[in-house]
Amino acid sequence: MLLLIIRIAYLVIAAGAIATYTLNQGEGTPDVIQENPVVAFVLLLLLASSVILGDILFPKKKIEVLSAVYFGLLIGVLLSFLLTKALDPLFAMHNLWGNQGDEFRSGVIVMSLLILPYVCISFLLQTKDDFRFLIPYVEFSRELKGGRPLILDSSALIDGRVADVVDTRILDVELVVPKFIIQEVQDIADSHDKLR
């Protein structure tokens, strides 16, 4: 219920902000929006609503993934800014670039803003368990798929209740049946003994 209220409040605030932006005929509004304010309002509102659609389509989110994406994006944008500032004296050389230094600088900014955040996010997602070594008090939780595996014996297999227990999904561990247990169950099944 709270999430529904937050989504409705987001849509109302987004609609108000977009209406203010598109209906503002002052300076700073692009010509395309001034010529078609209703179409621009609808398109921008659909874009803002796509965030809610993504939220509904992907309900299970993990905080460690969100943290890795956030830190990766932050570090990537910071590295992009530092790279651009470090290369500014190079772009100021008119004998090297002529009058096109600003155009090349814009290209480097765009490409570094595309590449560096992706590389940082990918790196953090792949090494999130080792991230603790870089910053000792920040640790992403490890993804553990249950505890140690359970070993089944022949009586558990013959009994037949294992399938019912597995169907309830109570067990979040791997079930292991050793080869000698399988051989024992096969020997019991093949025996001519009436007490089997």
C-alpha cells in the first residue's frame, strides 16, 4: 500500500514538473518543446512512467547490486571528470587540433562518460565479494545458496518422503545421494527377498 502511494505521488509530482517545463514559454526551453507542448508533455510523462514500469517488472532488488551500481557509477563519473580535466591542456593546443579542440574534447567527454562508468560498475559487480579489502568497513553480503549439502541414505530414498519434502521447498540446500547408496537401493530392488 505504501509503495502504491509513493508511485502515485511520484506520478503527480512528475506530471506537475513536466507540465511546468513544457508549458513554460520562456527562454531556455527548446524550440521543439515550444512548438509542440502537448506532445512533449505526453512523451516526457511516458518516459517518467517507464521508471515505475521497470520497478514493477523487476520487484526483487538486492541492496548489494544497487550499492555496486551506485559506487561504480560514482567512481566512473569521477574518473571521467578527472580524465577530461587532465586532457584539457592537450585540447587547448591550437597547433595540434586547430580550431577543433573543443569538438574533440566533447567527444572525449561523451566517450569517457559512456565507457568508464560501465567498466567500474562491471568491475564492482564481478568483485563485490572482494570489495572489503579496498574499504575495510564496507562489505557487500556474499550470495550463499543455502548451507552445506544434505546426504541422503537408502532408507530416505526407499521411504519416498524426500520428494514431498523437496516439493515444499523447505530445504534450501543441495541433496546428495552417494553412488554406494544408489547401488544399495538397486540391489534391494533387484533382490528376490519378500521382505525388501
